[in-house]
Amino acid sequence: MSTTVAKALTLLDQFSEDTPEVGLSDLARRTGLDKATVHRMMSVLADAGLVEQRGAARLYRLGPGVLRLARVREKSFPVTAIFQPALDSLASKTGETAHASLISGRALATIDVCESNRSSRVSLVAGEVLPFHTTASGMAALAFAYPELRERTLSSSLSAKTAHTVTDVKLLRQRLEEVAASGFAESDQGNEEDVYGIAVPVFYADGFASGSIAVATPAHRMTPDLRQTIICALIREAEKVTFNVGGTVPASYRNAAARSLASFAKMPG
């Protein structure tokens, strides 16, 4: 990917439900680009309809071109209507926040969220970009993703989000092997303090991971019973989602998930 295109896409990544509008100076600060470069690139994106400026503050927001592309994608390859029922079911069964992410370049894009109705809960934002190495969602997807994506991720600069984030490549490889063997990934405050995430992959038709579904809870609320409930529910919902999007569950994952379910069935209580 050319440097110019990469920088332009980085600018688009700054928009989310929490940050629907961003000013020129803020974009420059967030991306580390100079204001002149940001202004030039945003002008090109505006000409393509991907961003627009409105209001006296001249803040940028996503333009109608993004909506058009999103509608084409959803019409041709529907995912929202498939993922949302699974997330609703997970939130109902576990009492915690469920969310779905799809691989988007070198990270994950959160596409759907169903928040817990508890007063103390984890809140996520649709459209948020999640790093692979800090999140359960990322590790679940990366363990079953295309090998070139996995190697590219592990060879890139891995920054820490919290004091619990693992950035050592050797340890990350070990954890990915553990995810591949169990069928699920866990992150205890690796991406955000007091957030415990558990995730499992969903798959393309070729058997490689396209993304993941996950459940996130305040870390202080995690118990062995809740952990088991979440993992079992995720494994069952992920297989349904993969089938409904036209994907194929590979034998390696099916066997790993079956072993995990069997181990829980043998546990007392």
C-alpha cells in the first residue's frame, strides 16, 4: 500500500460513534501528520464524498460516499442482520456486553454491539478499531487468520494499551498457539483496565478467520462459572454465525472447540 493511501485511511480511522466529528488540528494531533498534509488529504477525501465539513467550526465528518459503500456491502454481503441476533442471545445468556468485529486491514473493526443492561457494564462503540494483540477479539481472529496477516501483525510495532498488555512477540506466539488449541481467546485487562474479554473466531468460506464475536465484562466480576458460561455460549453462537454468513468452520477449530466443551462438561457442578 502506498504511503499516501495509508495516511488517508488512517485519517478515516479517527471517526467513530464516540467521535463523529473531528477538527483539522485534532486530526493532525491524533495521526501525527502535519496540518498541511491533513488538509490536503481531507480535501481529496471530500471531493470523493467520503468526508464533508459542516457547521461554523468546520469540523469534518464522514460523508455520504461512505454510506453508499456501506449499503452496497451490506446488500451484497449482509452481516449486520446475521451478527445482531447472535449478540442479543449472548448478552441475554451471559448478562454481559457482546460485540462482533471483522478483520479490517491490520486491525479489527467493531461492527455490532449489544450492551449488558446491568448498571456496571463494559461499553463499546460500533466502528471502533481494535488492535489484534491487545484484545481477545484480535487474538481469536489472528490465531485462525491468514498466515501472512499473522506474521505482518507480529512483525509490526506493538504498543501497550495498559500495564497488562503483552507486547513480547515470543509470548504472543505462545498465546496464539494456546488459542488455536482451545478455540477461544481471553484478555484480562490487556486493552482496557478492569475489562475482561473472551472471544472466538468466525470464518470465511475458505476456513480462515474473517473476524470474531466476543463477550466483555468488568474484570472484577469474572468468575469460573461466568467464564464457562461465556465460552460455551460463544462457541455455539460462532458456529451459527459462520454458517449463516456462508463460511466454513475448519476441522482444526471444530476439534479445538469440541475439546473445550467436553472439558467443561466434565467439571463438577
